[in-house]
Amino acid sequence: MSNNETTTPDIEDVFEAKRIRLEKLKELQDAGKDPYETVKYDRNCTALSVRQNFETLENTEVRIAGRMMSRRDMGKANFIDIADGSGRLQVYLRIDDIGEDKFAAYKKWDIGDIVGVEGLVFRTRRGEISIHAHKIDLLSKSLLPLPEKFHGLVDKELRYRQRYVDLIMNPEVKDTFYKRSMIISEVRKYLDGRGYLEVDTPVLHTVEIGAAARPFRTHHNALDLDMFLRIETELYLKRLIVGGFDKVYEVGRIFRNEGMDSTHNPEFTTVEMYEAYTDYKGMMDLIEDLYRTVARNVCGSAKITYQGVEIDMESPWQRLSMTEAVKKYSGADYYEWATDADAREAAKQLGVTVEEGEKATKGNVLVALFDAFVEDKLVQPTFIYDYPVENSPLAKRKASEPQFTERFEYFITCHEMGNAFSELNDPIDQRKRFEKQVAARKAQGVNAEVDEDFVTALEYGMPPTGGLGFGMDRLVMLLTDSPSIRDVLLFPTMKPLR
């Protein structure tokens, strides 16, 4: 192509470019120079290491390899940009240095081709750190043209489908996923440093439990058994607490057959942790310190900006009971409701629709008012604790107020980020709650079951335990200033185009 290779191709141009490139490939193969037969290329530098160590490497021969991203043709001399995993670097090529035949062959190569370069490190008259090449090799042929500055993939849906092109063209996207890796590493380092043991638990379950989340179903052929992809790691981790591991956690892939939006994907990553002999207040202290520590180590500060709003994780986080939060933001006082009917009337007066009959209890009305009036106010880090027992089947009841459980969720940027309990360890109470949960699911047409083995585990005795789970993807969204979960998943779930 000419010295200006920046036009974004339409679909017909793409087909034509591929046809031409296939012809070039055949010509190379017919000449015994098949680029796909290259097995190995020994590099001794990356683009970043050349930039960082220029003073040491100046006038030294180096070998780098990467994708040819641009070409400026000046006749018998060319400048090209090479991109590898660390960044981009300019290369200067002259016909007198690499030979007439090689230069002629190189001129037939295309933007997007993978090349290897040998040459001397130098700085151009304009101050650009570069390599003056004396040898260049074609290592792999690109058959499709790259878009110019990603103008050809402005549709975010297409960017998510073709993440490989997104990563090639947009360095900031790659930076997000480097930071994601750092965040996961820092979370592990934090928990490991506090004596937690990282474990792996089964992804395939034989029981569809009564939890509200819908699982994906599959079939094990050898056992002729329907199985379910896990919707949580909780119950197996608590089995390990029963077994004598006092502190365990898992960074686990979770699968839920539910809707999709800016904060939900059918498969996602959670971190769940369980610690014997502590409670939900202990887990509050832990998660607040974990977020603060990870933010400092990854972002340089626990005061960050998310979508234009400063989020302060450095200062002590606000802590409100659910009843306090609802009263603060709606005016409704749970303790003034003598009956469930009083609660329903309060909701009606506030314009909040709740279910009629037995399901519209005081606790369920309280949750409905929280959803309507409170959650969208919780921009700064806030713990909401003491949830009604009706919607907390795995949490221990408060001894002083048995209508509530020792449970909290924490919110940042008006989104729930994690959930924690003083874990229920009474097997009799647990069975009753499971049975109620299963009955509700069966009424919806779901063939749910009580996890009998988990109840059996509790019957052997589980110590008082604090447990907490949070969405890793939402933490990554927060610390990378990403508005959608799809921005922090390399390959988000997408409906096939055909």
C-alpha cells in the first residue's frame, strides 16, 4: 500500500484486502518462504525496555519483534512502528542497509504483519528513540486489514466481540486488563498475608439449591446425571470451616442464568472468604481495610475518581443499619409498624408497590423501601447492616432482635459491591430456611432441592464464623473507572451474530 495506510475499510474493502493478501501469501509460499512456518524468534528486548534503557542501549544491537502498525514510505527509506506486548517503537529501514531484494520483499508486506527486527538503538533528529534496522523478517502474515485508530469498530458491541482487535488498536484497553491482574494479585496477597488459605471448590454441582439465582444445567454422560454450574462458592467453603480450616477463600468463576446489564454478566468472578470465630462486624473491618489497601497499591491512593465523582475509601466508611437508612432517606420508621398491615400502608403512602398477603411482611416492606429510597443515595462507601430474616436464609439471627440477621452489604457508587454474614451454624434452623426457600422455588416451577450434605456438615458442628463475598469484576470496574462490566471482561458473553 502507499505511505498513507490509515483509511478505515468498509466490508467490500475488507474482502478485497483479504483477497490481495491471500495472493501475497501464496506467492511467498510458492517461493518457499511461508511465514507461518516460523517456529521461534529470539528477542533480547521489548519496545518498553529499549525506551527505559536507552542510555545503556544506545548504539547497541538489539532484536525485537511485534506487529507492524504503521509505515511512512519515503522511497528508499521507511519508518515503521512495531507494537509488542509492552508498547510501540519506531524502526528506521533503508534499502542500503537491508539489501535491495529484502527491501523489495518488505515493501509487499502489510500493516498488521508480525515482523522481527535487528538493528542499532539510536535517537532520531526529532528525538524519537528508534532502531536503525539492518535486518527485518516476516514472522506471520496478517490476512485482514486493521482499522485506523479503531474508527472501524466504534460500535462497542463489535469491540467486545472482536476483543483481539480492540487490544491491538487501543492501548488503554490493554492497560485495564493489566490493572485487573494487579487487583486480583493484591487481593490474594492481602488475604494470604492474614493467614487465609486459597482453595478450589467444585464448579459442577449435583443439586439445584433453592437460592434465587437460576443455574445453568448440563449433563454428565458417564454418570448419566444432570448437573448444575455453580451459582456460588459459599456452601463448599463453609464445609471446609466445619472440617477445620479456620480461614479460607476462593477466587471463583460463577455462572448465573439470568439477565445482563452494565453490572451483570452470566459468568463472572467472585471472591468469597470465611473466617472461624469472628462475626459480620469483623468482616466489615476486613473488607474496608482490604479495599483501602488494594486501592493504594494499584491506584496510588484510596481516593479515586469514578465517572467524574471522587470516591473516598480512605476515610472511615459510613455504617447504617437498614432501619436507620430507610428512616434517614424515606422517613419511614420500622419500629412504628405494629403489624405487617402497618408496613404495607406505610409503603402505600410513600408510593411503593409491595406484594399483597403473607409475602408482604414488615421485613420485606423494609427491603422494598430500601431499594426505592436508599440505594441510589449511597455514592460513598457505606455499610448497610442488620437485614430482615426473610431475605437472608444463610445469616445468623440477631439475638437481641430475631426478626433481623447479622448481615451487611456494602455500597459504593450506588451499587452493591459485596455481601457478608455472621454465618448461620444451627443445622435445625438452616434446614427450616432451606425448606422454605425450596418451597418458594418449587411454587415458581423450579425443581429445587435442600442441600442435605451441607446440613449434615452443619450437624457435625461449625464454629461461629464470619463470611463475605464480593464481585471481583465490580471492584475492577471501580478501580479502572470502567462504566460497564463488559469493559473489564476480556470476552463478555455475547449473542452470536448468526
